[in-house]
Amino acid sequence: MGAFVLLYKEHEDETMVVYRYGPKEEIMGKIQLNKDTKLFSEIEPIQDSNHSNKFYFDRAAQRMARCFIKEGGVFPDKMTFES
């Protein structure tokens, strides 16, 4: 089974970036990356019992980490995780 996660940037400054994440626009949580500590935090979980928040959180974090490490810290307004 493949994975698909939408990510929409809500806020970014010098120290952090916040994205909404989830399987579709109607079902989303919020994740934050602290650029200084390189730690991810869950601001708001996905509020849907049919979808695993951990599953989507982990993949959103993985996609954001790729932006931070491999793409020079460039965080686009919209992106996806697909596998």
C-alpha cells in the first residue's frame, strides 16, 4: 500500500516552519520544525479515527527533513510525500 500526504505551509520564520499535513484537505493536523534544535513537534493531531496520526506525522516530518537537509532549507508553500 502506498502513502500520500499533503503538506501546506502555514508559517515560516528564521527559527521554525509550520505545516498542515494529512491525507486530504478536510483531514489535517499541524506539525512544526524548530530549525535551531532540528526537532519536530505536533501542534495539532489529525482528528479522524479512520486515519493514523502517527503514520501521517512521521511521513510529514520525513518530507520536511528532506527540505531542511537535502534541499538547502527551502520549504515550499505546498508539497507532498508519496511512496
